[in-house]
Amino acid sequence: MLMRQLLVATSNTGKLREYRSLLDGLPFKLISLKELAIEASIEETGASLQENARTKATAASRLSGLLALADDSGLEVDALGGEPGVRSARYAGENADDEERVRYLLSKLADVPWEKRQARFRCVIAIAELDGRTEIVDGTCHGYIAFEPKGTDGFGYDPIFYLPSLDKTLAELPPHIKDLHSHRGQAAQRARSLLLAKAEREEGFQGAQGIMGAKH
């Protein structure tokens, strides 16, 4: 099967690394915006994760001329009325780093007892075709917000997102275990199915064209 290029529309090196692992084995070579020297900033101004993912994917495809994948993820904390949600990356300010975001969120939950610290991570993936069509998949991971960060793997809010079934935070899990349970891992498995089906359709179409050409 022919190897195709798939642009992953992110500047987050941790996220790109995860996708290269999650989508390994597919007939696609994952490349980044940086590798294509695309420096355009794609604003996340949508009111939902779906809207942001779709906007980023279609813009990246248009800029690159390639099939593009983009996601938007959000942490929803029940005690905060679903915040930070779509604003997860900007919750502590536009220029805050991961450590500052974690510290800010924990400060908002300083007086919240364990039984009320339920939360969920959501990930929405959009895959954009060159003609502007997009397909959407998603994944959700349920857990609790820990009282303090634990673990050195992962990124973002991973060190404080606790999974009761494993008695660990996402940042304490080795990548292959995290991929089985995380919101991004679940969404990526659905994206794998879409991408594989697309590659098989294109392979079949090109094969049919070859046969037709040989008959002429």
C-alpha cells in the first residue's frame, strides 16, 4: 500500500509524539507544521471542541495541500461547572505553561473534597480532505482531579488527572498503557479506522484506474 503524507496540525511536540505512536502502522507518514515550514497561527476561537478541531484541520489542509488531522481537547471539571472545557489551554492565561495551568486549576479546587473532584477529558479529532470535507471522531476519559501533581510522563493536565481503575494519574502511566485509556487514545483508535478505510478506498480506486488504463 502506498505511503501517504498526513499533516498533524499542532505545534505541541508531546501531542505529535503521541499521534506518531497512536497511528503507527498505518500507510501514512505523519508530518508537522514545522517540518513543512508553515508558521501560520490557526486561532482556536470556536465555541466547542468540534468547531476548533474542524477549523484547524481545514485550515491546515488548505495551507499545505495535504490531508490534515487536528484535534482539540478539553478538561471538564464538575465542581467548576464544566470548566475549563474548550478554554483548557488558555485557562491560566494565553502564555501560561503546563505547570502554571496545573497550579491554577488546583488553586480553583483548593477547598473541594475528593468525592466532588470528578472530571473528564474529552478529545475531538477532525480529518480534513483537500476539498474541505471533514470527518469527526471523539473520545472521553473519566477520572478525578488529584490534590497534587504526580508523574513525569505526558503533558498538560496529565499529572493531576487520576484514574481510579489504575490508581495512577495519566502522567504516571507508560505511553502504551496511557494510549489504552486516554481520551486521545480512544479518539485516535476511531481515527485509525477512518484513515485505514480511506487508504484502502484510494488504493482500490487507483488499482481500478490501472486496470482500465491497461484495457485501453
